Amino acid sequence: MSICQEDRVIYHYCSVSGFMNILQNQCLWLTEASFTNDAWENRMLDPIFEEALEQLTEEGEILRSQMEQARNLYYRHSACFIYLGCFSEEGDILPQWRSYADDGRGFAIGFIPREMGFDCSNVHLNADFPNKYYLKKVIYMTESHGGQFLPLARNWIRMRLTRGKRLNEREIRRAIADDARFSSLRYYCKDASFASEKELRALWLPVLLKDEEGHMAAGNRKAYKQIRFRPEASRLVPYTEMPFARSTVREIVLGPKNEMKEHLDTLRMFLAAQGYDDRTITLKVSRSSYR
């Protein structure tokens, strides 16, 4: 059974201000992947891509003169315009409090993913389903994953450079599926040292195209309607708003430094004032001794 079907809770860690905005506006912000705090992790599959490219070149399937084209497609075009938000399988993990909830002063909001309309199947571009959001468990990379993902990388390169000209019909179908999977994998892969976070990621993949000169195509207007921008220091950060129903919120966990543990009735009042049924939401206090 996939996590989208299980009757379980997943948690989004946030600051006090983030907590207020999320519950008041009934939406979570999914940020474009290259602007996230973990953007460096999007490079986890690069060595696998390079190994696959070298293999195909040595085997004669790809010309050495095509290697730069493959790298350009991989590094400059396929890594753009995927929006993501983070959850955890557990609501009281110290590294999550420290990194994502204002050093333990914030909250973890517990949602029921089964009622949020997530798709847990293979990720692909949302050409016909602009409001589709995927939920994927983060893969914590070990050496064994290199061999597992290498065939996907090979088919990704084949489809981008040769459109599968040397493949039979069955192989083409496999290559198309592998192409889509490898394109999105980098956005839910992390180093195994982060496994204690037990992270899941919500993904939104709009269709955003460029013309031959690298300018944004006119056909992107549908996606633009769902993209917002916020100022952040010296840059504009693109994000999208993922709505949720009030009934999907089932738990609120207070961080180890959150002072609202002495004012739980005020917290219940806030929830009720925003239209939430506080009788269906369990309030918990972190058991961590972190101060």
C-alpha cells in the first residue's frame, strides 16, 4: 500500500510565522527546487549520469561529439522548474526542529496524506493535470543505488539524443518510462547520512517550455497562473501554493522551545478562529530535552 492510501500522519515543520500563514491561508508553499535550502542535493545523480554517458560513448551508441549536447540538456534544461515541499514521517525529530522550525521554537503540522489528493505513482510533467501534486519518499542514496539508477540514466540519454532510434518497440516503451523517472529522481534523493529525517517530498511539475533562442514560450500561460514570486534578500524566489482542506490537519506538535505549551487553550482558540475543528486535532508537545 502506498503512503497516499495509508491512514497515517505526515508532518511539515515550520516556524511560528509559517504556522500562522499556512493555517490561515490553507496552503503550503512549494518552492522551485534550485532555490531551496537543499538545492545542492539536486546534484546527487550527476555521477550516475556521467558514468552512463561515458558507457554509451565507449559502446559507440553516442558520439563523443554529442557528449556536450547531452551535458547541456542534463545540467541546463532538465534541472529547472520542479517545485517541492518537505514533510517527515515523524513529528518529533530533533534535526528537523533545528533546521526547519526556528531551532525548535516552531511547530510540526500533521496532515493526513490520504485526504490531500496526492499522486504516489511515477512522476511526470503535469501537462493535462495542472493541479496534480506528487508525494514521494526520499531515497537515501547508498552505493547500491548507483547500479539501480544507471539503466535509467542510459535510457534518459538515449531518448534525449537519439529518440530511441536503435531500440525496438518494447525497449522504447521502457526508455520513455525510465526517462520520466530519472528526470524527477534527483528531486527526492539525498545522502544516506540524512536518513534520520525520514523525509517525504511533495512535487509539482508544470510544463514550462523555452523557444529555440532560450526565451520563455508563449504556451506557458497556464503554468504562470499558478506561479508566485516572493522577495528574498537579493533574489526573487518562485513558488506555487498547494491548497489543502482544513479536515486534513490532524495533529499539531509544539517544538521543544515553543512557549505555547503553557497556552494550549490560546492555540485551540486560534485553530477554531481559523475554521478548524479543534476537537479533531491532537495537540502534542515535543519530548525532546533540547533547549
